[in-house]
Amino acid sequence: MKIKNPVNSPSAALLVTLWLWITPALVAAQGLDPASLLKPLSDSWPTYSGDYSGRRYSSLTQINQSSVKNLTLAWTRRLTNGPNAGGQQGAPGVPPLIIGGEGPGDIVAAGATQVKGAVVQVNGVLYVTTPDNTWALDARDGHELWHYFWKTRGGTHIGNRGVGIWGTYLFFVTPDDYLVSLDARNGTERWHKEILSFNQQYFATMAPIVIRNHVLVGSSNDLDEPGFIQSFDPETGELQWKFYAVPMNPGDPGLETWKDLDAARHGGGQPWVPGSYDPETSLYIFGTGNPSPAYTSQTRGEGDNLFTCAIVAINVDTGKMAWYYQTSPHDTHDWDSAQTPVLVDGEFNGRPRKLVLTASRNGYYFTLDRLTGEHLVTGKFSDTANWASDLNAKGQPIRNPDKDFHIAGSLVSPANQGVTNWPPPAFSPEAGLFFVPSTDTYAMYYLTETDPRGAMGLGGKEELNVATVGSYLTAIDYKTGKIAWRHKYRTLGNDARAPGLLTTAGGLLFAGDVSGNLIAFDPANGKILWHSYVGQVTNAPETYMIDGRQYILTAAGDTLYAFTLY
Amino acid sequence: MHMRNVLLSIATCVLTVAAAAQNPQAPGGARAGGGFIAYPQRPVTDPAAVARGKVLFDVNCSFCHGADARGGDDGPNLLRSELVLDDQKGESIGPVLLNGRDRGMPKFTFTADQISDIASYIHSFPVSSRTGPANIDIVVGDAKAGEAFFNAKCASCHSVNGDLKGVASKYTDPKALQQTWILPGSGGRFGGAGPARTPPPMTAIVTLPSGEKVEGKIDRMDDFVVSLTLADGTHRSFQTEGNTPAVEIRDPLEGHKNLLRAYADADIHNVTAYLVTLK
């Protein structure tokens, strides 16, 4: 299904919805219509967060507080990276292997196969990725339909967050800087396009976000190159617009917060992680990463280094910024604010408001007005974070420069991984609570670059871990920023980072713990209702419904686990 | 950033660690995985061209851009420049050299061969977003103050004539000593190994409904199972639900962990300065 006309207003959106409603069979036969993403999340899981809101809240209720005790394993499926995993091509029952890519073919990021992103489910097919690999699986039993392998030329293979889908077109990015489009039905390649400079040491991890006729992709880079979002035409891959997270030209807004233009143009701010989308305002709302150089920040000047470590709203049709709020002015610890923001329509001070919620890697939680970016609430969701001395009048943490680093070491909480990281948070409208996996850690930060010019990228420091003192599932009241309840995981594990979250209208909150369990909690109070030991969960749980049966799906390393009721 | 503080501390480092070696550049993309280099350094195909380019660069470019091309007071860092990174053989660098730039970059009259040589030299520098560890002396604290802190906060469990006798001979690297005394077993870096020191194990006492108490070293625990090795080597594990059966966890490092909130960085530096004297 192709929608050529942008839907700019609620009335136009209504028309599209109406049109969809009268032609469901056509849509089912052909793939995913982008407008269907505007509906409440139920049977399918058609985009990174399920829907555009980032709440990871499903309206499905078959699995609920009463029935969850009977939740049991439906199937598992193990995946293996690389071109030699499938068996002999052409033999009966061996799914097709499609090979693409510009690399020599002998670079295989072997290591462990780790699913660390969303599994998109449309029309009974699951699409799952690792760096250089995309699989289509049958959602009923997980059997493989096809496997696409990308021959890489290199790049940072840290993770892939999943696919985007538009009609029958699939989109994913590669560590060596390509956007690849496949036919979702059979895995054949439509086209691939170089979207970032490999020579500048960019790489790509983000799950493309499809909004109407825009395919949005953020950049990744650990050197001092600027972060940006690009919007591509889903049909042709043609660039529609490009939004830079840092000032790139004289006179650009925010330039006064950098030492000079050269510093700004090398200032980072990578939008690594998918954002959320507000159809009423056409705003794509996302977080930006750390300023660069990350640690030896003297070459950035003393300013806030806009628009790094910020929540930013841009118009999805033009790429122009509507507002921003910086959650870490002049960050000095590589603590991205790129966590997926959560859009909530909720009561605030007695009146309904359009809100955006985010818990940042730096240990601070924020409630903002998503129409204007107005700051409403700041909370702290870490017991130990010690890098900020106070909050300023805008509710931003005030960094204590003594906690940047020291040649003899500075004891800083959190460690580099942050109090939270990319694993997505969730929101339950019934409970009125925001949920985030959080970890309290300490590390010693030693300055190792004594040249006054500092280092590039993530260099110039040695960070040695000290301790993990607590791993939690944390529920935050968005009205106050205070912790409503918190479950501390009992664990021996050190350096453990909890995976992402899912909530459902069945009164359930699903989370992986730090010891290998998938757990169902009561979102109202944190009571444990069900669990299964599957091995370390590496993505966020999801849910979908097919043939009248609701499934809970999660990944633990190289294996998918699907649970259901019988 | 309080620039003054940084500059002061940098000046101090430079003075006190005059012999500190330049940081080795880490290979590009420490997180490549699979054993390959994410962003390989460009191969040097013509060493003579690099050598010729160095002479030209030193004479004409280093005054503004630094002898290592990482920038100076008047010229930007060339190693992270998009134009330089995307340039292959001088095709992008050349026009800038010949035409100059409005932000203070003068025009030069190089030949095509000279431009190619300069490009070869600039491209011979490794470009990495990571740096390796440095050999900077981290002992900057006041040993007397460290001794006082030790006597106040540590001496209830530790003795410099007992368990810590000769500790500085055991840990000759002050950084390893410091990490180890802050928390034994700590010091792991992202993707690397820390100092070899096995921390004492956590133990648990499980009280069964019958009143029987089972004590052992914890092998694994989560919210649902506690798994122990008993003193005689046997393995026992217990399913738990909420607080039943009761599990009492004993963490021998609890005192160390509690102190993490209490330290000023100067306390840490002072204690290390004291401990390094315990040869």
C-alpha cells in the first residue's frame, strides 16, 4: 500500500483511517499501511515501539492478571549469524538465503548472535535482525521463511535495533553505512543506498521509523562527527531532508553554546535510538547522544553544547526543529539522552496535557509538554548518581566539574553504561506510571590525555568499573517525578544491565531481569505474577495476537522465545 | 566545563609527569566484534611520498595545525575533518590548499605532486575514537591524611601489620592497588580484564520452614532460586517466593560498598598515597 499524499491534519488522518476501514482485505494482502500505525496497538507489532507513542502498551487482554499464571512456552527459534547457517540451498525445507552487500564477503562478525532490537510483526510474519542479518519467521511457530545476509566492509557492529516496514517494503541499516530495502514477502533486495560516510567512521544501528512517506534513520559515530537524522523516500530511497543535531553553519541556533563553529561541527549528538511521533502535530520527538569529544571537553568551550543530550522535536515533513529541552547540558561522560521518549496524554496539575516522558542515561527523569517543550518535572531515579550538584531554574542537572575525571581517578556514579541505556521504557495508562530498567553503578574515571587539546571521540580517559550496587525495575509517577515503587532484583551479577519493557491492557508489565528471567509484574505495585528462566533477555518483550491467540515474544541472545496460553 | 580547573590540572599533570608517554592510539572501533578492525587504518602504499609530505607539512602546515595534525591555536584538528577523512589522494585537500579558506587559511602554490604527498602524510596518521591506557603516576595524594582516613574508616576490619602487610609489594601498579582497595575484584574495563584478585564470596543462610538453617557460598541467585555450595562441597538450591524461605545474604564487601557514597575523591587519593608506602 502506498500513500503518496502526506497526511498533515487530523481530518486527513481520519479520512485515511476511514479509507483503511473499508479496505482491510487489500491492506492485509499487500503489507503494512503506514496509516495503520496510528491505531491502538493490538494484533500486530508494526514498528520499533509497537506504535508511535513509545509507550510499549498493547491493548491485548487475553493474557491478563488472572490468566498469566498459565502462560507457557509456545515455541523457540535459534538464529545464527552469517552466510553458512541455513543448510543446502534448494533442498526441501531449507529457507532461501539472500546475500547482498558491498564487502569482500570474508568479514563475518561472528561472535555471538545477539538479538538486541525490536521484532516487527506484520501479517503473521516476524522480522528480526542482528548486525548484517535480517530474518523473516512465521509468527505461529517461528520457522524461518528467509534469511538475508549483508556482506560488510566493516564498521562498528554493536547492535541492530530492527526493521521498519512500509507496504511490502522492508528497511534496515547496516554497520557499514547502508540503508537496505527488501521485499518483505521474500527477502529479495529492492535497493541499497550509502547513507553515511564510512571514512568518517559512521555506523548505523537504528531501526528505521516509517511515518507516512518518510523513512527516518539516525546516524551513529564515536569519532567527533556530527549527528543527524535523514528522511528517505520509501519508494526510491531519495533523501527528503536532513536534520543536524549540532550547529553546522554560521548563524545556526545553538552555535553560541560551542567554542567555535569547528567545535560545533564535530560535536556529536548522535540520535542512535528510534524516537516517537505525535500525529496531531506531525512532530517526531527523539533524543540526542553525547557531545563529542565525550570526556576531554575543553575543546568544546564552556557552554551547554546544543543540541546534544537533549529531547528534540522536529517536523516530520520538513526536518525543522520545533523545540528542544536539554537533559544534560555539557555532558562529560558519554551519557546519551537518546532513550526513546514516551508520549502520554495525561492529567497534570488538574488539567489534561500532552506530555513527553524520558528517563535519561544520566540518572534523571523528566516530564515535558510535548507541544512546546516546556519543562514540567525533574526527578532523580538513582540512589547513587553523584555527578550533579543541583538542578537549575530550568530543571536541568548542574554538572559538578570535579566529577568529570582526575589523573588519579574520580569516583563517579553511574559508570559509563548509565543508570539506564537504550533498552526501552514503558508506560501503563491504567497505572499512570512510567517504567524504566535502572542500575546503580560506580566507576573510577582516570584522565589519560594530558595534552591541552584533549582527545578525539571517546578517548582521553580510562574508566575502570568499581561496583554495581543495585539493579531495579523502577516505576515513576510522571506528575511528580518521584519513584512510585521499585523492585530491586536479587542477583549476584555485576555490571548487569536490565533489558527493556512491555505493558498491556491485561494489567501486566513484562520485564527481563538481570539474571535470565522473563517476569510479569503488576504495574500498579510491582508484585511478581509469573516468571520463566530463559537466559539473559537481550531485547524488550513484545506481544501480538494471531489466530485468536496472544503471544508474548522476547529474545535471549540468539534465541527467540514465544509464550502463549493453551 | 570550568576551563580554568581543567587547564590547571592539566598543567599540574604536565609538570609532575613530565615523562608521560603519548597515549597509544587504540585500533579504530574497539567494539567491532568478530575480530576484525571496524575502521582499518589506511595502508601506506608509498613511504617515500609520506616522507616528502612530512617535510612539506612540517614547514607549511604544522604551525597552525600542529605537528601531529591534531590542531593548534589557529588551525583545526585535521584528523577529524570530514574533508580530510573523505579525501583519497588529495583531490579534496588540494583545492583548499590552492584556494585557501576565508577563516584564516592562506593560499599555497603547491604542485599536484606536492599536494598528493601532503595528503599521503596526513592520511598516514591513525584516526581513532579511542585511546589506550596511559602510564601517568596516579599517586598524588597526601599519605599522612590517608593514614588518618585509614585509621578512622578502615582499621576496624584491616590492619597494616596484618592482612595488608606488604600490600604495596603485592600490587606494584598503584592503579591496580587503588582499584583493589576500593573494591576487591573491581577494575574491569569495557571489554578488558581487571587486576587479578578474586573477591571473597557472598554467602547466604537459608532458614527452611522446619527451622533448619542451611549456610553456603552463593553460586547463583535471583528472585526465584538461591543456589548454594555448602562447606562440605555439596550443592543445594532453594525455590523462593517472596520472603519464603527466609534468605539472609552476607556480603563481605558490604562495608566497601557503603563507603562508596562517603568518599571524597581526595580521600581515595590520600589512602592510595598511604597504602603505596606499605612495601
